[in-house]
Amino acid sequence: MLGVLVVVAVVAPLVLHDAATGLSGDANSGSTGAHPLGTDGLGRDMLARTLVATRQTLIAATLSTALAAVLGIGLGVATWLAPRRVREVGLRLIEFWVSYPTLLVAIIVAAVLGQGLGPAVVAIGIANAGGFARLTANLVAGLAAREYVVTARLMGVPPGRIAVRHLIPNMAEPQLILVAQAFAGALVELSGLSFIGLGAQSPAFDWGALLNEGASKIYTNPVLIVGPSVALVFASLAALFVGDGLAAAANPRTNTSRSRLVRRADAAAEPLEADVLLAVDHLTVRHDASGRDLVSDVSLRIRRGEILGIVGESGSGKSVTASVVSKLLAEGLTATAARVELSGADLLGRVPGPELARRVAMVYQDPGTALNPALTLGNQLTDVLTSTLGSSRRDARENLVGHFRDVLLTDPEGRMRQYPHQLSGGMKQRAMIASAMSTRAELLVADEPTTALDVTVQREVLGLIKRMNTTAGTSVLFISHDLGVVRALCDRVLVMKDGRIVETIDDVAHMTTEAVRHPYTRQLLAATPVVHTSRPEVEGADR
Amino acid sequence: MSGPMIDVVDLGVSFGSTRVLHDVSLRLETGQTVGVVGESGSGKSTLAKVLVGIVEPDAGEVVVANTDVRRLGRRSRRAAQDYRRRVQMVPQDPFSSLSPRRTIGQTLAEALDPARASVRRHEDRIAAWLERVGLPADAMGRYPHEFSGGQRQRVAIARSLIVEPSVVIADEITSALDVSVQAQILDLIAEIKAGLGLTMVFISHNLAVVQRVSDVVAVMYRGEVVEAGPVEQIYADPRHWYTRQLLDADPGAPGFSLG
């Protein structure tokens, strides 16, 4: 669409200039064969005039958008560079600026500057600059705290250069989107100004001016306004589509397909032993866009009351495997498996939400993002109990408070009323575990639950998971990159590398570099940092 | 150079009414590495920021590389900049410490020459340093997103060492990495340290990691150094209860249990 507009803008004035400005005998005609959109009061062809006006309008809109962007980004960066007090004043001014509708600001500025297309362009540029300034100031505030900006400052890079080198390039995407939107806005505003007589002055004309002429004769010759109106809508849509396209390209989530779970027919599933809680057979997960296999042919069993660990580095497919079990496969991935079965329920088919909630509980890596910051712990953690498992509010609260006590959170009743930000990382993770306990799930999926925690807190959290396992008999699928952690907690360990299981270790207690077979496991073991002490009770220990 | 490279005496820092550091003392000779251990909130990162000169101390003395850090801000800009080049910090997160829109070469050139940042002029030195941290010289023309976390951390290390500083402060540089990558980075640090005779402050919450690279250990708890001494002594015979608790919390440690 934009292409069409540009071509029209370039070609039309060359070809149709005479038709657009030349006078003809039949003034004020309606739609005829010679003049499909009619003629104006001086007998000029409206179709030609509309097409010729394209150039004028587009150039003006482009100029005003460019002006707005340069002015706004410049101001936004300048507020960051300014001393603290000036910055605060600047930010308030920008907020004041954007709090008025752009068209209103444009009209006021244009009224001050006088009539004509030039002043109109400047007016709209100034009116739109506020939006750019605010976006820039917001983005800069976020970017300036990034470590590479701080590092550059410490290196002694002058502030102006930091802005040019690090700040402006890193905010290109949102700015481009805003440019497209501002352009669409500028088209309409420009036409608006011309429409009320502040923009293009006769004999110059743009779409707004044409609309103005047409509107005065709307009862006698309605066809006159068709040309400029359609052109205006067409151009605004083109700009908005470009903006949407840019936004979609900048956001990788928009173009991915939903995740799928497919049963594989070719591999026959063997019967299960009675004590198997979770069975996964021949699981392969493919990334749809690249066709790459993230997980290939993984089979695993978890028995009731067992803790199974999956170890591997980032990108080994361990988290993806876990996401299949909890039916939380990410978008754009396709999983095929011969069997995914959890205590008799087939997870490849449709599983009702409450059913799944009763069977599987999750603890995530980052307790900071797993909890909704706007809700109290009591509210969000009892949600699953009341809405899916059908407990009454009262029971759910009592249940959760009891488990808060189990995970040794101090003042359990008080914690129910607290918000996540009032808790430390370790406490949040304990609250998550308490919530997992409250549903009495058969399987706990723990995806790197201690990676974000200090060693002392890690030990407490691991202890809690172990307790949950021994007292409630919950099976655990524990995912980690740290063999040391896994070794301390798990009954059996699977080692994953590049989406495959390279080794299964059944005897975790006697896992030494000599006992493991695969070189990768050996490498992982050697890399696991272990404190070397020469305390007497350690000597002769098997490490 | 005479005297210790880092000499911190009774350092105190407060943010508003909260005391973050208090009565912290630390002494480090040239070429030594101190490992600073403690949990989050113990003040280790604040100590690092004082040493680099981002946070102003409220009390005590801090002298690094014969420069009094307290008066850094009040003296000429030139002196402050000179100091900041001699004391380098390797940031924690390799994903946010490199600008996504600048090539590795540009990032390193900026460290060498903050104002102009010309890659061409310093090409040889950049290539030499990339190879030194175990990356191919042609990494220069590539962007950070083409590298893994471990490789980016190598770039970050190269950036702080390329200016040939006297002191390097490494703040949790391996905590965002997988264990196998962490081991490679620790080996790299040990190798470079031995080669250049660097003085280093290595901050981590992981005792095992600290043990691998340090000569001296300082254990911090709630803004205080509760125990400090040579590595062998602290690990073999911890005096303070908190140090013992830290040691026992390590999953590989003999005192570890999930009771």
C-alpha cells in the first residue's frame, strides 16, 4: 500500500499536473465519464487533484514526523544527560505536553505561527514530539541502568557518545513503531489543519484542503469528497499496517503457532509396571520454525515416591521435557510421543484442568516472576484450590496456612496478607512449595528451583522438597544443571545433552568419575565445584 | 609500588537509614586474590561498588592502588577517570553487560579508547586479547547475540583486562552460568591471573568457587566481615558459626544433609 502511495506521489504530479490545475468548462459537475469524481467550482478534475495532492500531503506528513522524531528523541536523551534537577523538571514538562491531544496542540501552534503548509508541518511536528520525548525518556531510564551503559561510563566514555553509541541504537524498534503511528496521525492532523483553513493555502492544495472545498458543497455535489476521503483513509491504513508489521516483527511471539502434542503411531508402547507414576516413551520435541529437534527420543519412568533428576547444561532439552509432562509446552513447538502417561491418565489426549492441577504441581526457577506482584500470597495461592479443586475459601486458606507452617515460614497467617515483594527469594520459593503441597499433587515438577538462590537458602529449599517426598510420598521430577545439587537430592539421575539422554545413573550415592560411563557425565562431575576441606571427619570420604 | 594494593580500614556505608557495610577492613598485597563470600544482602556487591568508586563511603578509609577512593569525586575528573581505568570490574550478567547493537570489536575498542572507539586502530591488540580469553580473532566482527553466555563472559573479561588494570573486581561472574561453563571460566581466570600478576577481588556466594581462585577469603554476613584469613585456614578450621553454616550448605560438603 505504501508502495502504491509513493508511486502515485511521484508520478501523478508529472502526468496529471495540467488536468489538476487546468480549468474546464463544466464546473461543479457530478460523476461523469470524463470526470469520475466530478469537478470543483472552477471545473478542475477532482480525481486528478486528489492524486496530485498525494505528493504534497505525503511530503508534509513525512517532514512533520521526522521533525517530531528528531525533536522528541533529542529532548528525551537531553533530559537524561541533564543534571538531576533539570531532568525532573524536563520529565514533568514532557508529561504535561503529552497530556493534551496532539491535534489541539497542533492547532494552537499553527494559530501562533500563521497560515500555510510550512507552519502546519512545524506545528504537527512539535505536537507529536511530546510522544517521542516521553517514549525516549522512558526507554533511556531503563537502558541507562543496563550494565553495558554503566560499564561504558566507568570506562570514561563521554555521556554524549554513550547516548549515540549505546542508547539510541538500542531503542530503535519501539521508535520505528512510533514513527509509523505518528506518520498516520500526522496525515490526519495535517488534513485537519488544512480542513479548518490553517494548512495549505490556495492555489496550493492537499487532501485536507480538497476535503474543505468538497465539504462546503456536500449537499449539492457529494461525490467531491469521495476522492480525498478515500485517499486519506488509504494512506493512514498503509502507515498503520506498516506500524503493525514492525511491531509484529519486533515481537517474536506474534508469529509462532500454538504448541501441539501428537501421538506417535509407529512405536508400540510396552505395558507398565504397577508402581510407575509417570511414563514417557519416545518423546521428540521439534521447533516448528527451524525444524530442529530440541528433544529426541527421550523415554523415562518415575515410580511412586521417587525423585528423578534430569541434569544437563542450558539447551540440553531438560526444561522442554518437563514442560511436556506439565502440559505447558511453549508456543511454536511440536511434541510427538508414543506415550505420556501420568498414573493412568493419558496426557497426550485432552486432560481437564482440575484433573491436571490435582496430579501435577510446579515450582519454577525464578520465584520473583512466578508470583503475581499485584496479589497477596493468600489470594493467588489459594486460587487453584478454590477454582479448580472446589474447596471453600475457608478450607483453602486453612490448608495453605498449614503448609506455610510446614515449610517453616514465620507468621503464616500474616504471610497470607503479604505481597510477593515483601518476601525474600528463599521465602517466595518456600511459599511456592507450600502451594504445591496444598494440592496434594502426585508429581512435583521442579525446574531449577534453587538456581537463583544462595547456597544456604538452597539447602533449605532442597530439604523441603525432600520432606514433601518422604512425608506425602510425592514423586519429584527435579531439573538442574548442577550435579552436586542433584546428587544430594535424587534417587535416580538422567544426564541429558543435545536433547538426548546420554546416561542413566541408578546408584546416585556412588556416583564418581570412575563409575560413570559417558564422557559428558564425567566432564559434568569434574566441573561441579566441591569445597575441599581438610577437616578430620572428611578424610577418607569418597569424593 | 609500595604498600598493599588494596587497603580498606573500618569502612562504613549507609543507604538512608540502613547500614549496608560497617567496620569492614580488608588488606590485599599486589598479586593476591581475595574471595569475598556471603549471601545476598550481605554487602559484598556494595563493597565492590565502593572499590570501583560508584558508591561513596560514609566512614573509614579506602585506598586502592595508592589512590584514596574517598576523595575521588572531589578531585579532578581526570584523576577519577584515571583511577577507574586502573580498577576494572567484570559485571555479573553476561547478557546485559554487552551492548546488543555493537560488535565485540567495537565494545573492546571502546574500552581501549573511550572517545573514538576505533576498531581499526587497535585491531592487533583486540585480536590478541580475544585469543587470550579463548575466542577466535574473527569474533571481533560479530554481535553478542551470536555467542553463548560463557563466551560473552569471556568477552566481558577481555574488556576489563585489555586496559591493563592493576586491580580487577569480579562480582558473581559465574553465577549466571552452567557448572561446566563456570569451570572453564574459573580456569581462564586462574590462568590469566598467574600470567599477569593481577590483584583481584572475587565475589561469590559459592564457597567452592571462591576456593578455586583465591589466596585469601573474607566471609561477609549482614554488612560485616565475620571471618577472614588464608584459604587453607578458613576452609579447614572455620571459627565463625556462619562460615560453618556456609560450608555445610555446599551440596558436596561432608556436613551436608537434607534433614
